[in-house]
Amino acid sequence: MPRLPGLDLLRSIAIVWVMFFHTFVIGGLGPDWQWLTRYGWMGVDIFFVLSGFLIGSQWLRALRRGEPPALRDFYWRRAWRILPAFWLVLAVYLAVPGLREARGLEAWWQFATFTLNLLIDYGQNQAFSHAWSLCVEEHFYLLFPLIAIGLSRRARSAHIAAICAALVLGGIALRAGVWLHDDATQPPRPWFIEDLYYPTWARLDGLLAGVMLATLHVYRPALWARLQARSTLLLLGGLALVSVALWLFSDRTGLTANAVGWPLLSAGFGLVVLAATTMRRALPGVGWLAAISYSLYLSHKLAMHAVHEWLTPALPLQGLALFPVYAAVILAVGAALHYAVERPGLRLRDRLGALVGAGPQDRRAPG
């Protein structure tokens, strides 16, 4: 799928929103900016919908054409896309404790096996905890192709619709059950984070919304085109659903928000993503920010903490006057990681892939 300016815009909004949210590690931006930072965690849900749509479209398009599944090629390409920058940032976290935004760090093998979001002791080990969303993504990359291959051989449209409905309703029931249990027993740990917010099985709604969009895009192109023709209406509807979710999540750890808020939020972002696919004009700088968003996500807490601890005490600035300093350093570190590690890794992937038969010359390989 070619790069779409609208999806780049959403990716840029998502990463900036997440970084605003994570300013809590340096004390936040103050009460006047709480409206901007409070809900920044929702940027991750935008990423989930985008991942579901893009990866889903790649796989479903290939399967619909009847092409042989290229699992090896897909995993090869995903590994080189994710791991080099991730491993470098993890090495920094392990080797330089002074750069960590929090003292405690989980064991390296939880990051290496992408089980952090299932095993974390958040009360003690909060450093690099934002890697939880990478764990969810990796689980999706691992399992979705296998599920898609299986369903493409047996399932009909009604079966797929039933599975999607079961996943949504099952997620509501699961989260509600976990919330009621933990609220009643009050375990002496941050159970909202560990049992509801981080685990993959509780956070499938965004990925599912993206995959449902991909299914519509690939298997119902005429309907997809008709919906795109109503992109403004879809955008307004999506923003309305997101607004309702914002209202529900005013009590972020409450039962109602965690039971039904997630599918509602994901549906809203799904409509926004669909509307964004019609955008044809790129805004200045948005494509670049979207391109480095992964490196920014990995490194922004390190950069933020370094500025807070080492640079700002030496500057005659206070409050929001420091914002350009934080922004410049965070962007510089993210860009350095992107250009020095992420992009060379992709070039090496393609060169090695040409030798082992898993490179870009194999058009069957999504990702």
C-alpha cells in the first residue's frame, strides 16, 4: 500500500499526543495543559488501529489473490523493522541507569521475549514500561497471519463477523470481570495497569477495528469507495464516538470506561482512519515526523529525562519556556536513532534478504 498523507498525519498526531502524556515523568506541563496531556495515552490506540489496518490489508490482499503465504518473509521483514532500534534502546536502559526515567527496570528477558506487558511489576519497575505496546504489536504480528490464513481457507463472511463480535463482547466481559474481581479484592499492586491496561488480551479492540477496516477495504472495495465518498461524515461520526469515549474515560480506571470504552474508542478511531485514507495532500513536516515516529516512541522518555536532569538546571528558563528545549532534544535523539539505526537496519535487511530470498524482490511478503 502506498504511503497515505492522512495516515501519516494520524501517526504524527499519535506520537505527539503520547509524548505529551508522558511528560508526567518530568512533572507534567502544569494544570493549564492538562486537557492536552491527560488523554495522551489514547495515541497508542491510534497506532493500534493503524497497525491493524495496514498489516491486515497487506495480508488479506495477498490471500485474496491466492498467493502462497509468505510467513518467513513477513517475520523476517518485521524483525528487521522492529528489533535493531529496540535492542539499542534496551541496551541503553540496561547499561546507563542514570538515563532511566524511573529507577526500576524489569529483567532484560521480558523485553527480549516481548512478555513485559504480561509479567511487569509496575509498582517497582516503571522504566521503559512504554514497551508494553510493542509487546501487543509483536503478539499481533506473530498471530494474525496464522489466523488470517486459517480463516481464508474455511470461514465465510458470516463466520468472520461472528468472530469479530465475539472478540468485542468477550473483551467487554473479560475486562468487566477482571475489574470487578480486583476492585473487590484490592490486591496490593497497581492492578489497573497490570491486569487491564497492559495485557494483550485486554487491548485487542484497536487492532480488531483496524483489521475490520482492512477486510472491508480488500473484500468490499465498492462499499469502501462509497464510504470514502462520505469521508467528512465519517470523520464527524468518528470524532463524536471519540468524544463519548473521552467522557467515559474521565474516570480512566472506572468500570464503565474499561468495559465498553475501549471498543467505543477504537470504533471512533477506525472511522477517523477510514476518513483519513481520502486525504491526498501532505502537510509540511508530517511525513518526516511519521517516518521517525517509531524511533521517537522508543527514545523520547530517555531524552526527556536527560534534559530534565542534566540540561534544564543549567538554563535560565522555567515553565513552558523550556518546552522548545525538550522538543528539540527529543526530536534530535529520535531522528538520530532513526537515521543511524532504523534506516540502516532496513537497508541491511533488504541486502541480506536478497541473499536468503526474503527481500523486497519477493512481492508476496507483506510488512
